[in-house]
Amino acid sequence: MNNMSTKRNARAKEIAQAALRLFARKGFTAGSVEEISAEAGIGKSTVYEYYRNKEELFVAAVQEGADQWFADLEMIGSETQDPVERLYRIADLYLEDHGADFTEKSRLFLEVVSQTLLQGGIFSDQRHLILNIYQRHIRTVVGFLLEGVSSGRLRPEIARHSEKIAINFLAYLDGLVMHGMVAGGQVDLRSQIDLFLKYFAPLLTIERTEAA
Amino acid sequence: MNNMSTKRNARAKEIAQAALRLFARKGFTAGSVEEISAEAGIGKSTVYEYYRNKEELFVAAVQEGADQWFADLEMIGSETQDPVERLYRIADLYLEDHGADFTEKSRLFLEVVSQTLLQGGIFSDQRHLILNIYQRHIRTVVGFLLEGVSSGRLRPEIARHSEKIAINFLAYLDGLVMHGMVAGGQVDLRSQIDLFLKYFAPLLTIERTEAA
DNA sequence: CTAAAAGTCGACCCGTTGTTCGGAAGTGTT
DNA sequence: AACACTTCCGAACAACGGGTCGACTTTTAG
């Protein structure tokens, strides 16, 4: 029985991952259930054994994507204690795989935003789900900042505005990735971020190097 | 004859504007041609007298949106000469109408980005069109920065990185608007921008007020 | 005034796709 | 081997929506 349900869960997860890949590639409306089933290597009707409908499948795909994202974020938290280094690593995460074609995460993120506000979109009546993911995202970065203050590497004043700072930093990264998308390789995201952090990081850290 | 074609153009523009509104509200795939025709107060088939197909209509809608946007941007350029003031005004433009529900421009922008990268999307083979709009956008802000340098209000070093700076600034604004969208009023965009510009503007201007 | 041209639109066609259904194929139990 | 039970899927259903067509109305021009 337990064996049964774990096997079932594993199957459900496989389908969700296939859906994640396809939705990221083609979007919610254009990505058909049949294609997803093909991607997962099963029949179309089998999908409906695991998910009531396409929307539920999309939600599962988003959850799957979010889980992967937070796993990466937490990895950063455990691998380095230096707050500035952490910010650089987050930026790396955003740029990851940004070669020939874009990472699944960015595309799916875009699709989520669309579905969140588009009238009649999937999340228009399930905002709380997205809001949870969003707030966890912010909270993680706020945590990094506050830890940086406690450990004495960041200026104490940061603590007061930690949430605003986190939001601004992430907003910048999200926006930059979008620019990279529309500009399609015309913009060197790496050097954009380097320029940004070159001025941003000193605003946060204690050691002020006034001598240029 | 001339009268005829201007009348025809006017009609085409009306339809494009209706399309702009609807696509912004429901997205490209979910917004049907029938709804657009209803929004424009005409029959569905009439739309096809002015646009070959739905994609062409979408392109027209995007052009329409871009035209409005650049008109606003140029207005800023003519209304004030102060470069920092101009940046603030651009930020205002992004926040404009961000009350109950979001401005058409932001939503359409999102849809454009989607359609630009989604495999099989409209702009996947018409990237140049989007790229033109994008570059004009960047170039306008670069122009503001360079004018600021010439007039002696911005630091001369700015000139070297003017494009990178413009991109970073606009990327931040785009990203922030997206955050506002997903967070749905939980984030006070105005105060986010104020915090950002409070640290950003002094990096650009000549008069350094080291005494806090 | 009239005939051709342009504009309009209701009705229809048809491909796509989400969803259901009935039964076949596997799995475990006794 | 026979049974229940789950898993799987091919085929059919139904709705939706992009696009076409032919007839009707309005405009233009001589």
C-alpha cells in the first residue's frame, strides 16, 4: 500500500516535470496535454489519472519548478557565509544556462506572472499559492541580509530596510533577465550585473574603501 | 482617394487599439478575434478586411502600444532638462495608473516578452521588430544620460557606460513592475523606487554630498 | 441616377484540444 | 487459477475559435 502510493507519487512527479519542461518551452495555452504526455512517454488519458485537469497540472509544474529553485537557493546559503558572495551566487543562478536558449526557470516564471494577472488566468483565483512562493523567495534573501548584519559584515542600518533591499535586488535581476530575453543575446548580462554589484555591494558592506 | 485611405487607416487604428486593450487584458491566445471585434464595435469578419490574420493584428497592437509609450517618453524629454528629474519621471511612467488594476502597457509588455521567446510564438521569426522597439527605448534613456553629461549635471565618466547604466535602470523598473504584479499590492512600488533612486542618483550626479 | 467598387457581417467550415469512457493489460492475493 | 483492483490508453465527444464565403449595404464616380 505504501509502496503503491510512493510509486504513484513518483509517476505524478514525472508527469509534473514533463509538464514543467513543456510549459516552459511553449507556455500554458500553447503546450497541449497530448504533448506533455508524449514528453512523459505515456498516453494522453493517463495524465488525467493523476491530475484532474490541465490547470491542476500547471500548478503542479509550478510547484515543481519552485521546489528546484528553493533547493538551489538553500544550497547557496549553506555553501558560503559571506553575504556579498551570496548575492553574487544568486545572480549566477539567474544567469545559469543562459547560453543558446534560456533556462526553464525564467520562462516558467514569465508564464506564472502572465497567468497571475491575465483576466481568467489560472492563478487569478489562486493568488495565495503564488504569493507564498514569492514571499518565501523574498524572505530567503532577507535572511541572507540579516545574517550578514549579525555576523558584522553588513552595515547595521541595512536591517531596517532589509525587505526593501531584497525586493529591489531581486526585481533588478528579474528585470535584467527579461531584457536578456527580448534583446536575445545583444546584451551581456554578466557585465551588466558586474556593473550593478560594483556599486550596490559597497552600499551594504562595512569596509568602506573611499580611496578609489 | 486620399480621404478614403485616411479613413481606412483610422479604422485600422481603432481596431488596433481595441486589440491592444483586449490583448493586454487577456493575452494573445486567450483574447479572441471575436472579442476584439466586439470591443471595436464591429463584426468579426470585418477585422479580416484590415488585418490578414490574428498575428498581424497583434503586431499592430504592439506597434500602437509602443507609439504611445514613446510619445510619453519624448514628452518627458521636452518637459524637463534635468537628467535626474527625467529618471524620476520615467519611473512615474512605469507606475502610472498602478492602482486598482495594472496599466495596459505593462501587461502588453509581458505578453510581448512571452511571444518573443515562446517556441512558435509570434515574434520568434519577427524578432527584429521587437528589437527595434527595445533599442529605441534604450537609446532614448542613453540620450538623456549623455545630455546630462554635456550639460554638466552628470559626471563625465557616465558617458562611457551610458548604455549599461540605461539598461540596468530600465531592467530594474521592469522587474519592479513585475514584482508589483505578482505581489498584487503587497509591495509599495513608490517607496521601493524612492529607496533605489536615493542611492542611484548620487552615483550619477556631479554634486557629491559626502556629509550625510 | 446608376453601376461598379469598397465595406460589412452572419453563417458556416474545420482543425485543434481538453476531457471522458470503456475496455485491455498488468499486479497482487488467496 | 480466479478474483479484485489499479494502471493505462485508443477512440470518441464537445466546445471553442481562427478563418472563409457569399450576400447585403454603403460609398464613390461618371
